[in-house]
Amino acid sequence: MRPRISRRTLLAASAAMVVLGVTGTPAHAAAPASPAVTFTNPIALQRADPHVFRHTDGFYYFTATVPAYDRIVMRRATTLQGLATAPETTIWTKHASGEMGAHIWAPEVHFIDGKWHVYFSAGAANDKWKIRMYALEAGAANPLTATWTEKGRITTNWDSWSLDHTTFAHNGTRYLVWAQSNPSGPGGIYLAKMSSPWTITGSQVLLSTPEFAWEKQGFAVNEGPAVLRKNGKVFITYSASATDANYCLGMLTADATADLLDPASWTKSAQPVFQSNEATGQYGPGHNSFTVSEDGKSDILVHHDRDYKNISGDPLNDPNRRTRFQKIYWNADGTPNFGIPVADGLTPVRLSSYNFPDRYIRHRNFRARTEANVTNLADSQFRIMPGLAGTGTVSLESANYPGHYLRHKNFEVWVQKNDGTTAFKDDASFHQRAGLADPADGLSFESLNFPGRYLRHRDNLLYTQPVSTALDRQDATYYAE
């Protein structure tokens, strides 16, 4: 009689044959295309409507609205995190009278046709609510020390409240996208072609107007458009509702080959794509921009929010919107997944499986497992924190349940709230090791209180178990993304 061989034994044998070379060492697996990027938030206090531009000179340039609404400031650094401590320069100050004399809002810096351009919105000195769009230009290499020329108001098809303009080039055409009221119809997000960095040409088209309840909390608002292009799509995010805890992001999507000036080319998200989160203590995330990581492999969401919900008086008079960064992930259908505004401090990562690259460690009903297509992104995000038990260990804190950690219980791995006991701290602390199947790029996590047992998946569930075979080592190896 032949001995019965289990399916897992066959899988282990076949995996070992694949990954073991003639020397008997595991083959090197490819690192993920978009490795982990972490930040310590907030980046800048009392800086709203943030915009970050990465230039070919190796610097990131950062502009934002200041609470006094009276000037345009700029800072630069060679790293995104470096912007948090970079010195800040005032590059332009409001006029004492006339246009551009009040409510200096939402500056953005762009490099177009060999020159720097700053877009901003402003009211008049004698009427601060007469908000219109303006542009500056400079030819110097360093925009922080440049002499800026005022190019005046950006004129649209009609004269009304207009603000939050940004620009992008697509398929050889430069566009302006902005928010504007319409005295004879609905206002919202408009798009037009440009003939120069401060001039639109032809008719402006309406892409979005407040229609859903989440766009009308406090005020009916669509403003602050930002453009992200990837995966054969053009995405425009925008901010909706009042600038308090109701502020949130919606999104428009068009095919990259479509006629962008045809409103029918665009589809609108029926729900916010980024909004306040009570658990993480982040309120009113919005008015975003996009940039990329230093290695160019990750897309980064730049936005503002507050760390408290209740505001006394007009939210525009509250100075405490802060600039924050976090990495964008991408769904299987090619759309961006912004997740939730994560807690202040160190931003989380995702941990993908070495031998099942599309699967990530996630919790579901608080049981830890590996799973693909985790559209509820925060279920698969963890902060790798200093270990609760100390002694050079790490602990993995849930992004959407702060204070809850991956811990083993009877060698099964769960996400549970830290109860402060020594037993919990030990169960939730691991020695972070070089990946057992990929020491160069991978990570493995060895149990503190059960040395030799590693965090590993088996039949998609997570356990702490000993490792001995090639398959064991693969199951216990992850990549930070």
C-alpha cells in the first residue's frame, strides 16, 4: 500500500524544488515594485491647502495657506520628511489696496516652460470675499530667492468667485482645473485648455457640482481639485462640504485616451474617497495634492486636516489645519485607494507575502490572515512600532484600531487591544529579522517569548510556529510596502 501524502506535503516539496538551487539556498525573490514609504505626521502645523512639487533639481518645493491669509510661503528639501524642518521663506506678500489684498489662499508652485509659476487665490483689500485666481512667474533657478512677476488675474468665461486652480499637461495639451461659482447655473469644478501658464482658451466645461449629501454638509462645496494620472486613467480629487470635520475628498475618473473636455468622459465617486476618522483622531481631511517618493516608486497623498472635531465659530478662523503625508495604494482595477487618514506619528505599512505576492497581512473579525484584494485598506496596514516589551523588539499596531496589536494567543495570531499586562506585551512583541527566504529585502518576525517561532501564514491564517523547511521560511517572510 502506498503511503498517503498530504497536499501540503506535496506543496512543500514542490516549493522546495523551485526555490532551492544547486547550493541548497533559497532563491532570491524580487522585491516589491513599490516598497514601504513612512512619514512622521504632521509635517507642518498651521499650514492648510498644501501643495508639493518635485523638481528635476532634486528638491521638493512646498507651499501652503498660512492662517493670516496674508502672504505666500515656500520651503524646500531633498526629502519629503525633510520639509517638516526646512526653513520657510516668504516669497510674496498681499497688496495694501486693490486686488490681491486679502484672503491669500491655496498657493501652488509649478515649473512650466522653463520658468516657475505660482498660482493662488485672493480677495480684494476692500472686499475680501471677491475671490479670484492669480499667477506669479519667476525665471530664476531657485524659486525661494527669485524675483516674482505678477501676471495678474486668470480670466475665465465669466467673472465670479473662482479659486483653487491647478494645472496639468496631458497628451500634449495643458489644462487648468479650478472651482468657480456660476451666476446662471450650477458651480463646481471646471476644466479648460490653456494657451499660456496664466491664460485659458476656449470654453470651460463643468465636471462636477455638489449633488450628494456628503458634498453639502455645512455648505454645498466642490473645490480644491488635484490631478493624478496612472494606469491609463486621469483622476481628479476634489474637496467637498464645509471646511470643518465634514470636509472630505471625492474623485472624478476619466480614461487617459478620452476627450477630457467632454463631461461625459468623467465618472464621479458616489461616496467620499477620504474622510474624517474618529478612531485615528483625524478630522476634515481635504484640499490635497499629489507627489512621489524619493525613489519615484510610490505615489504620495499630501493633505491637511485637524486633530480635533469641534470648532468654535467659523472654521476659516481656526488656524490649526496641519499638513500631512501618506502613501497611496492601488486597487486591482487600477484605481487609487487612499484608505483612512492614519493616526499622527509614524505612518503604517502593508506586509505582503513572499510566496503569495498579491496577499497581505490583514485582520478580519480581528483574526489575522493573509488575503488578496483588501479594498478596506486600513485592515491591512500596521505601524511597526518599538516593541511593547522593549529589549529591541517591535510591535505591529493596527492602523484602524490604534492601541490594538498583532499578538499570538495559543500560537494563533489576532489583533487585540493592549491590556497593559506583561503577558500581552510579550505576546505582541517580536524580533524583526532579515527575511528567512529573502534576507536582502524581506522581513521576518520572531516571537519574543517563544524564540524560534515566527509569524507565518498557513492556509491563509497567521500563526507563530517553528520554521525548518524552505516552505516554512517562505511562509514566514514578508515585504514592507
